Amino acid sequence: MTQPDSNPKPTAGFFHNTRYLTVLLVFLLAGLFLLSLMVGRLDIRLSEAMTIVGSSLFGSPVPEALLSKSQVFTLIRFPRGLLAIFVGMGLSVSGAVYQGLFRNPLVSPDILGVSAGCTFGAALGLILPGNSFLLVRILSFIFGLAAVCLAVGIARMVAVRPILVLILAGLVATSVFNALLMILKYLADPYSALPAIVFWIMGSLSRVEWNDLYLIMPTIGIGLILVHALRYRLNVLSLGDLQARSLGMNPTLYRIIFITISSLMVAVTVSTCGQVCWIGLVIPHIARTVVGPNHSRMIPITMLIGGIFLLAADMLARSITSAELPVSIITALAGAPLFVYLLYKNRRSGWI
């Protein structure tokens, strides 16, 4: 009688046909996107939505009875749904990249301080005289990248055990920018600037405009394409530097490439809609549970599940009450218990 293995191998996932799962998730995402265009405090029927879309495609005038619904459909819900999909995809794939890169299942996209830097930049823009959303987003993006550069710079100075030092340097950068943020909150006007900073930190998709998508869609889209193209390299990096060098790969170069791509996606996301928590941590675990740890199969599934998750969370955030909730409240309420369930389910799988 054979004894059970005391060190089980990582799970291969319970869904073996990734192609069918991908098609299923694509249809689910498309159906949920269509539903998000119609559901809200102002209900839009399917026939009305088709009329509005047809008028936009063929240049015909919208019926007068549908003018208000047409504005809500084209100026608010359509760009907001696209933003939710791209933000969810970008954050979830960034989380998967960082977890594979640092070989740590508890790593999230803000491990190098990018979220803390973006939040500080946004807060600085909100308290400056003559602030505008454009200034807020520019400063948020710049300081997010500055936080990553600070963490990478500290790690390069130490140059000992690069993975561990990079994580510790990220904690240093996060601490520095969180301290600077607390100074700004202390100095901010408690009746105008401080509530704006707090609301920004909670994260929301309510401020989205078509101009935001012109920046987010190319940045995140190119980032997702690059990560998908290099997903096999991520498999090698997750084995460690020695194994990567033995296979003829430069781990330092590809680590910098992955960090740059992921940090840009997170920075452009946080600078547009604030901090959206738990997606970058939980969604890669869901994909890993479903299809296994192989990034060649896991990255596309992570991408689709991330878009579905945030799109559903945003629908709830703007529909569940008369006053819109920050989307991070929904993602935290759903993500935390889901993460506990995944920890329990995969307690003997070898990757947690």
C-alpha cells in the first residue's frame, strides 16, 4: 500500500479544456457588458438600446422620447463599461505577473508602491490651487511611476537577493508615499479637499469620460498583448534565476520588462479611477485554481475573469442603492471572503 505524498505537486486546475472555458468567458463578458448598458437607476430596454445603437451606427436621429436615455447610454454607461473591463483586466493580469515574478501568492499589483505613489499624486493635485481632473491624473501617474523607480533604485543599490530586496524596497516606497499622503490629508481643507481625497482613495468609475478611454485602452491593451506574448518567459522566471539562466534567458532584463509593463498598467488605472482593491490579488488565484499555474493558460483566463469581476462589481455599485457606492467597497466585500475560500480550497495544493 503506497503512502500519500507529503509534498503534493501544484494543482493542474480542474478545467482541462482551456479553449472551451475561454469561449464561455468571452460570451459571459459580452452578455454582462450588454446587461450593464441597460441596468441602472434609469432602465433601458433592449429594444431601446438597439434603437440607440442603430442611430449611432447609421447616423440617423434618435427619437425624441429616447434623447435622455441615449445620452446616458453613449456618454456614461458605454465608456464606463469599457473602462471597467480594461481596468479589471489590467489589474488582474498585473497581479498574476507580480505573483509569478516574485514567486509569492500574496503579492498584489501595489507591491512596488505604485498605488501609494498614484494616490499621493492625486491628493497633491486635489489640494493645489486651481486643481483640475487633468492635473490630478497627470500628477497621479507621474508619482506612481516615481514610486516604482524608487523601489527599483533601492533594490539595484543593494544588489543582494534581488527578489527579496525588491519586495522590501517596495514596502519602503509604499511607506514613504503613505506618510506623504498623511501629511497632505493633515494639511488639506477638511470641508472640501479632504473629502475629495478620501473619495479618490476609495476608488470609483463614476468620473469616466471618453477621453479617459483614449489613454487607458491603448496603454492597457498593449500591456496585455505584451504580457500574453511573453507568458512563456514568465513561466521560466517563476522557476528562479538559476533555472532561467540555465535555459539561456536573462532574468534581470525580463524582470525589468515585466515590472515596467505591469507598473504602467497599474499607474494609468489608479490615476484614472483611484484604488480598486482585491482584484489583483484574488483574480489570479481564481484562474490558477481553474486552469493551473501554467501562465500560458492562466494569463488569458485571468484577463477575462478580471474584466467580468469588475464589470459586475461596478453594476452593483451603481445599482444597489440610490446613492452610488465606491466600487472598492463591492470588490472588498466580494474579494475578501472569496480569497478565504480559495485559501481553504487550495490549502494542500502546493502553491499556497
